[in-house]
Amino acid sequence: MNFSKLIEKVNGINPEDKNSIIEIVNDIDIDKDNFKQWIANIFSDNINLFDMGKLPYLIDELYKTNDKLKFMLCCMLLESTCDKLEFITNLENYPLFVAKFEILVNTLTTVYERVDNGIANCVSLIILNNDPKFNYFTAEMKDRIIKATKWKLKDILNHLKTQDIDPLVYEDLEVIVDMSCYLNDKEISSLIDEIDRLGNNENADIFIIKYKAINHLKIYAEKLNMLKQDYERLWLLYNIMEKLNMHNLYLNDVSQESIARSNMIRWLEYPTELGGSPDKIELLGEFIYDNTKCFAYKFSKNYFKISGDLLGVSGGFPLDKISSISSGYTFSKFENVSDDWKKQSNELVEFIINYWKNRAENNK
């Protein structure tokens, strides 16, 4: 399949038919002899003949391939169309081995500096998941990342100075600040500090605190103390700081129960579970299961399909230290709390353990 035929095939893609997209990738005729011709087409006006609402599905499948030339084709398509694409799929969720990432880094740099939208956030997350310290980037690439980060932060700063702030600005800020942690640039530090003083968004504040902790900058105590009391976000903050081995420096007064409660709320907020924070949540007590500490909660939410107090378990956490890392026992069957909540809680933990065991067996 040559370039012209590829355009025809891509423009006729049915996103629900995954097998047909795989077949398109398999049929692409690209080799060392015609590679330069593919480059010439991709970086010409011919690229505009693609349906930009369909092209992301091809890029997604090419991104997963281990064929070097087809993966390079993916990189070139992404570079040449990043400012034209209507959206991009969740490329950041696919694992990359080092050889593929080394091919991709220039594309990531180019896309990051050319666009300022969800596509830029996607490539940022790829970097954060694979090389947050930019070890595989050349000095020239890293300099381009730094320059792009500065204009993105300046743009956000201008937004924050207006009366009407788009919430999406804070979503972008989270990713950009996280990207900045190991760039080691004084102007970026100054911009982030100014944003910190102007901004008022708890999710973004977590990543600003991470940035400042890594770069040894002043963390505003008021914001840190507010997050310590914010059960929706405390688990994430503690988890980030624990991975940096800085939790004892900044969060030494946080209790295991607070982390467990935050973890429980975080689980309940998933769209497939409660779908939001409970209107009420209270600790029933703690118990030991398989040499780990677990916490049982009763919770309720107005207008939920099941009324009354429901049982949830968060755990299991280490016995010998305070930690955000658990054994994965956090769960609820959305059953009303019984008189013997300890027995019910142990049965709930056993249920989720058996569920994952059976699922693992069935997947063998």
C-alpha cells in the first residue's frame, strides 16, 4: 500500500473496527528503498488530504508496532499533523521500550513546542512516564523544551491575571509543572512561584508543591496545610512525596487513617463506582488482614441507587510505617453496613482477593 492508497484507506476507517485498522498498518508498503518518498509525501501539502478525525486511529496503531520503519512513519505523521489533528488517542498509556523512545524523543519535542492543547499534554505524559529527567534528550532538544515551557507558563500566568479563568488552564498547568521538575531553569522557577501566588486550584497545587520540593524552593504553608485536610487529594499528595522520599519532611503529621480515608474516597470517585465523593463518610474502625492494616468506613451519597450507610474497606497498608502504598484491598460492594462490620469487612477483603485470583487464572 503506497501513500495515496493509505489516504484512501484512512479516510474510510471505522473506529469501531479495530481489525481493519490493524490490516491497514500491516499492508503499508514502506522499506529502505521507498522511505525517502514517504518522507516527501508526509511533509508536503499531500498530508492535508487525510481526514484529521480519522488519522489518530492510524497513528495509534502505528505507535504500538515494533516495526522500526512503521514506527518512524508514526512519528512523522504526528510531527506533520499535530496542529491539525482534532484529537489524539491515549498514547501515553502504551508501554515503550528504550529503542522506540529514542526514536520518538525528537517528535515529542517538536509536538510539545508546536501545540498547546490536549495533544501537547499527551506527549508530556509520554515523557513523564518514560523519561521525566530528560536523560534521552539531547541538550538542543532539552533547550527547546525549556523555551516552550516558558511561553506556556507565561500564557497561563496571563490567564490567571484575568477575571474569567478557564478550568482547562489548571489541567494544562498540572502537566506543564510536572514536566518542569527536572529542567533546572531559574526563569521557570520564578514563573511557577508567581503562578503559585496567583493560582487557586488544589490539583495544580499538588504538582507545584512537588516541583518546589524537588527544586528546594519555598512551599507556602497555607496551601500545604489545606491539602493535608483535603481528603479528596491527600492520597495523591502523599503518594507523590513518598515516591520522592520527602513525605517525612513535609507530611510527617499526616496519619495513616487520613491516607486510607483519602484512598477510599479516591476509589469511590471512579465513574464505575460511586461516581463522586460521598456526602458522608465515617470510620468504623481498623483491622488486621494478612499482616496489613485495613480501615472500614461507612459512607452514603444522596440520590444514590442504594440508601443508608454502605460499607467500604481501604487497605491493606504496612504495619510498620505510614504509607500510601497498599495491597489493593480498597473496595466496596455497596452493601449496607451490618451489625458485625468487622466480619463483613474481612469477607469483603476476601471477596476482592478471590476475584483477582480467579481473573488471573482465567487469563492464563
